Amino acid sequence: MSLVSIKKNIFKDYLLVLLALVFVGFCLFPIYIMITTSFKSEKDIFAWEHVWFFKPTIQSVYNAFFIFGGKSVASFILNSLITTFTSTLLAVLFGAMAAYGFSRYKFKGSKHIAFYILSTRFAPPVAFIIPIYLMVNFFNLLDTHFTLIIIYTSMNLSLSIWILRGYFNEIPIEIEEAAYIDGYTRVEIFWKVCIPLIKPGLITTAILCSIFSWNEFLFAVILTQRDASTIPVYLASFQDSMGLAWGEFMAVGAMAVMPILIFTIILQKHLVRGLTFGAIR
Amino acid sequence: MKNYSLRTSLYFILPALVIILAINIFPIIYAVWISFQNWSLAYVRPPQYTGFYNYEDALFFDDRFINAVFVSLKFVFLAVLIEFILGFSLAFLFNQKLKALNFLRVVSLTPIMVMPVVSGLIWFYMFNENFGVLTYLVTLLGFDKPGWLTDPDIALFSIVLADVWQWTPFVMLIFFAALQSLPEYVYEAAKMDGLNKIQIFFRITLPLLKPAIWIVLILRIIDSFKMLELILMMTKGGPGGYTEVLPWYLYTTGFITLDIGYGASMAVMMLILVTILSQFFVKKIEGKN
């Protein structure tokens, strides 16, 4: 390779990295604004000329968690954690069972039922919300953890069944037959043979279910008032009076985003198959 | 193994089936029933059967509904188009074999995970006309202060910008994964056949990316069609209905004006549309598996 073409290649590499940096800058800028705003003084937050360099203060963070929302912020976070954790667990558990059933017993139309279940995932939540509200109200279950947990479980089940079915289909039937000959029962085969084999699938599914449940807003805002409300509801509830406390909102917002962000960046290689419903591996 | 009977698989399927029937299937049937009623929660009178009245009302007499449909279409078209072009090109960029790009690619996925309510919050702050950083930056470039969310000509584009920020990385991620899974030997064969770069792109890469293209298009169309949070946090459909997308109109009809019969009829129409789209999607991946 001649010197000129090496130089040309290096130049091209720099250009590519530069372009990528511009894109990453665009992606991170709003998050940078959120985090810096939560550490700014009120004067800097409302300054017309954007304050790039500032003396950080924890006043907003302190206000957000100890004065402003007081006890309620902690209880919203706790509600989010309870709802997300339980609904994810249930969606993965019931989803794995159903996926196994669909994968192992191919009755006429089993594939179509699986497709139909997947397509419920695409339905806009806003189209469900009126009947669901009336149902929940009828059973006197408004503002309970149970309601959100069961709804998120259901919304996630479609995805969970679909993804895990793909993983179960990849397990050769001979492995199960061998276990059967060794005297395992059906339930033992499921738990002790199949479940360990689809662990990556379970991780993928759990991540996606957690993202959905943690971030979900519409059902939470309609079906809870206070006792079972999650973080997005808290953030939206102050939307009308938002002119006042930007630092505090950004602090709560940052806190609401961080757990999922860290979690998924670490496990990002599991994401693609889930995000595309198993269409791309 | 002979005992893979219907009964045993039903035991495995049952818990999921019960939940899905109760929370997904039944509400759809219930929504259809509600949509045939004249039923408002604002009055204490029982629902009254009115047949297709709500549907006729929406389709032929409600300018707000027609407006919402068009605003939704405009939003979906603009957002998906921009996300597609950007995400597609960026996937090729990140597909170059460079160590630094690997790290940058992972970092750029961040917006996908941000809670939509929080995205709305951040962009609303950045769009503020008195102290928002974007307003400030634009005036530095010598422009007038734009009414990001108050100018009828701009408001929808501002929402599109926030949506593009959140979902371009998702499009990029899918195309990147698809590019990574393309078999190397095809390219070697193409080079041996003396195809140039442009021919390789159009004759080999593009056809091989077809499934990914479908997936991106349909997932993004369906998802942006449902988008509600950005509107709620930033414009509430304003100014003057210029950003009133269908989910937002449905939301206000159901839960602010409390006309649930009418709301349900719009919900059913929306469901029909999304079902058609998603069946299309399912066919595409069915073909692949």
C-alpha cells in the first residue's frame, strides 16, 4: 500500500468517527441537559444565555427528594419497582410456560393463535383504556398494585410468548426425549432441561418487559390516583405547574431513567432479537 | 414422545391464556359494544344503543376527528421517513470496522431507553422560549426566536424532532444487526464477479436487507401512530389542533370530555387500522421463519 492511500484511509477513518461523534452528541445532548439542569442553581436554570459552566449545587436534588415531593417520591419509586418487578416475573414465567406449550404441541392453528397473541402487542393502549377503565372500576380495583401488575403482565405476555417460542423451537426434541427416558416427568423436563437452555431468551424477555413496565404511562395515569401511582404519573402530574421547579423535575427524571439505562447498556447485546420480535437475531 | 398431548400443553398455556383473554381480548369486544352506545360518564344516565351513529358522527361530521387523522398521518410519515433515512445511513457508518465506533454505537442507544414522559419533559424544557437551550442556540445562529411549540407551522416538526431523537438509534440498531448478519462469502463472490461498490449495494446488500426494512417500517409506523406522551407533555394538541394526533384526541374524548361511547368508536377504528398493519408485519416475519 502506498503512503498516499494509507493517509487517505486514515483521513476517512477520522471522518467516520467524527460523523459518529456528531450523532452521539445529538443522542446525548438532551440527557446532558437533564443532568446538568438538576445540578444548577435556580438562577442558572432560568438564565436566557445558556450557562455551560456552573458551580454545581445539590439544592434541586435535595428539594426533589426531601422537601418538594417528600415521602411521595419514595413511594412512587417503590410502586414502580414493585409493579415492574412483579409484572416482569409473571410475564416471563407464564410466557415461558405458554411458549413451551405452543412450541411442543403443534395443534392445527397453533401458529395462528401465536400470531394473534403477538398482534395484541401492536394494539395502541389508548384503544384499550376505556373498556379496561370500566372493568377495573366495576371490580373496585382502581389505584391498586394488582391492577397495574396484571395489565402489564398481559401486555408483556404477547411479546414474551412470541420471543420464547422461538427459543424453545431451537431446542432439539431429542434432548427432551433423552430426559424422558431417564425418568424425568413433563414438568421436570420443562424446569430442569428446557429452562436452563433458553436462559439468553429469558434475559432478553425480562429486559424488554421491564422497560415496558417501568416506562408505561397511560394505564398508570388512568388507573391509579395516588397509592399505586408510578414514577411517570408523578412526573406528568406536575406538568401544568412545571414553570416553577425545573431542577427538581430533571432530578426526578434522571433518577427515573437511570436504572433502565444502566441495565440495558450492560445487556445491550441481548436487545436486538427482542426489539425486532425475534425477526433479526 | 407420545405424551405431547393437547391436555398437557393446555396446562402450560392456560395461565397466559386466561390473562390475555381477560385483559386483551375481552376489552376489545367490550369496546365494540361501547362504541354502539350513546354513553357519556358526564351524565348519570344509562348507555343507550345507537347503532353506528358514533361511527357516522366521527367519519362524516367531526372535523376534529378528520383533523386528528391527518395530523397523525403527517406525524407518522415525517417521523418514520427521517428516522429511516438517518438510521439506515448510520447503520452503514457503524458497520465499518473501527474500534472507536463500537463504543460510540452502544452509547448512542441511550435515547431508546428514556421514559417517553421524561423525553417530553426534557424537550419541553429545551424548547422553552425564554430560557430553553435550543431557542438560545438558534438565536446565536442569527435567527429569530422560533415558537417551537406555539407556532402552528413549526409545532408538529418540533414533536417530530423529539421523536426522531428517541427512535433513530432504534432504527440504526436493527439495520446494524441485519448488516452484521449478512454472510461474508456473498461479498467475496460479488467481488470476484467484478461488481463495483454501487452494484454490490443495489444488487446484494439491499435485497438482503429487505426483511429488516419491512420490520423497521412496520414497527415504527405502528409505534409512532400510538405516540401520546410527547403531545401530553409538550403541546396538549395545540396550537389550535395542529399537533392533535389521534391518540391524544381519543384520550381527551374518553377522559376529559368523558364521552366514552364516541371514544370507543374511534378506538375500534384505530384498532382495525393497526390490526391490518400488524397482520402485514406478521406475514413478513412468518415468511422469514
